[in-house]
Amino acid sequence: MRRSSAPGYCRYIEHDNVEKEKDLPEELPGRSSPSIPVALTKVALRLIGASDLADAIGDLTGLGRTSIDSLVRTAKTQISDRASAEFTAVGDADREWAESMLSRTYVRLAADPARPVMSESLIGAEAVANLADAATSVDDRRVLDSSSDDVRAYVTAVSEAIAYLISQWYSTHEEPNRAAMSQAAGETLQTVRGLPHVIDGLKAHIDAVIAPAIHQLQQSAASTEEPASQGEQFVFELDADLKLMASEEELADLVQAAVVAVYEEKSLRIDVSLPTLDDQLKGVDDAVVASQIKRQYDAKARRAQLALSAFFTTQVESVWKPYLGSVSDRVVVVRAIVAGQVPAGSKLDVWRTEPPIASAPVWLTSDEITAVVESTRLAEWDHLRGGAGWRAADELPHSVIREKVMPSILAELVRREVTTKDGWDAEAALLAHWHIGQG
């Protein structure tokens, strides 16, 4: 994964000649929230203390650079003796990229002439963090989306820590709070003035669209004697390691039955369950930790379920059949979908430049790189740098397509909500329309 440092990113250095504002309290008004780990607060303070971001926040809040420096220095002192060992799974390079990306994002957000941070800070830290997420650049978003779950979680957590401090500074300092209240009042007044037009438009919309639709639904419900069938259910059970519990033979039978249902145009429903998770969590004494673990496992199971639901469709069969010659080939794809991708090895970018624009990178082993070079008839791996239109995913070895490319494409189409729509266009999964290039 490519990493780059943001311009102006540096560590905060104290200066002995910084003058302390007389009206600053002795303690940091926005000191670490009980829900934000100490390590994240330290990272947030270090980023805020960097020159570009300190200047931007100082201008935004009206506190000035000197006040921001003093607040950061005081807060660091208050938590300097507290341990911090969170997010140990995130490597140094990933941390550096994540932190410089957040610095760029918050500087951009603070420089917005509309000053949305001011009014959102009155709502709370979550609202500020959501603003920052929306302000992330397209390039940074692409790298973030292709990062591991741990890196994405680290970015979210540090952003929330920064947002908490900014929000608290607005609520605990008189001048910034007055400015934010004034802006919020102005926005509210504009909204109130526009309400009559909104109400008139809403009424017209209800009369023209919603009312007839409700009438049609009522007629349809009255004429239906039996509820529509939800279709045949296919359940994939995962263990505590998020691996398929079925034996090879059982899994092959399950996959075969699902494919047959697709070709017979039967209605089918794919479920991914965690039957042993509740019993395993009984051994976790901390209810909050147990809840967090359950939420994380449920989210991964949900992503796998959506990807498998997209896999067992007529659309996929229509465009991927040449690469799925047997049930065992489909079992390979199912296992890869459930296992998820580990970003280790050499990166191969896989992307679309036509709607739906999407990015589904994969990571290859040295043996897979050799196979790719042979399959694409290129002399060297470095020759895969031609950009869009140079080589396509259908030129890759079938093993790489099944084990890496198909799961990654399905995950990306699910993330972009392409496959969740009825009758989605199979062209979105057509491998010839996905470019490949060295990452």
C-alpha cells in the first residue's frame, strides 16, 4: 500500500516563549472522554499540536494559535503518566499514513468558509467526526477503503478523539461558544423561513406520489391471500475463528444446491450465522467488551452474507461461468469470500473507470505474481504499469481470479450497494471491464 506524509506534518515542539492566555482554565476543558482510550487522546493532541492543524483550529475557534498550544501542552501533562497500548495491531507505516491523512482532512474542514464545524460542535463530537469523514479526499478515501479493518478502525477512533477535543473547546470557551451559537441561530432562522415552502412542496409530493402508492399497496394487500415466499434458505455457519464449520463434502452439497436453485430461477435466501458465538462470549466478564466483540463478528458475518448473496445470482453465473467449471471451483470462491482478504504481499490494483466506478485491489504471493506474468504474456511484473486499458482482469490466471479477484470485486460491489438492488446489471461484474495494474 502506498503511503505518503501530509505537507507540513510534524511533531509538536514546545517553545519556552509561548505566552499563556489569562482566561484559559488550569485544566483542559476537552480532556479525554471516558469512552476514548488514553492512547487515542495522545495521538489527537499530537496531531492538533502540529503547525498546520494548530493554526487552522486556532483560527476556526477564535482561540488563536497561542491558546491552542497551551491547551495541548496542559492536556499532555495531565495524561503523560497514563499507559497507552491500544491498536497495537496497526503498524508504524499505517499509523503515519492515517495520522497525516487526518491532519489533511481536519485542516481542509477547518478552512471551509461555511464553517460547518462551529454549529456541529454544539451537537457533539460525533457530528464533527461525521463532517471529517465527509471531507476526506477521493484519493485518501480510496486508500482507506482498501486498508485493513484495524487501520480503518484506528482512523475512526483517532478522528473521534480529535472531534471530541474540538467540540469540548467550543462548549467550554465563551468566545467560540458564542460564535457557534450565533451561526447555529442563523442557520436555524434560514431553515424556519423556508419551512412554508417545504411544507407546500411536501404536501404536493404526497398528493401526487405517496397517496396513489398507498392506495395501490392497499389494493394489492387485499387481493393477496397468501404471503409471498421468502424462498429456500441456505445457511453457512461460521465458528469462533470466522471459518466455515461445514466439512468439505457438506459445503460442496450446500453450494451445489444453491447454484441449482439459481439456474432453476427459484427464490433463495443466503444466511451466515455464528451458532457458537453467544456461548463463547459467556466467558467474557466485561459486558462492554463482549458487546464489542459480538458487534465486530456480526458485522463480518453480515459482509460475508451480502457477498455470498451476490455470488449466488443469475448475474454472476452469466458472466463468471467460464471461470467456474465445477462445484469445487465455486467452493473455492465461497471459502475466499468468507475468509476475507489479508493485505500482505504485492498489491495488484483492480478497478473500473465506468459506472459503477469501483476499486477492488488484491494482494499476490510471489508464485501468483509469476503466474500473472505468464498469463498476461508480459516479460516482467513491472510491465503491469500501463494504467487503465492496458490489461484487464479476465487475463489473469483462473486460480487468482477465483481466490482473489472474485471475492474482492463482490465485496466492493456490495460496499457500493450495487448488488443489493433487484435486477442489478451483470456488466458490473464483467471481468473484461475491470482494469488491472501494479499497485
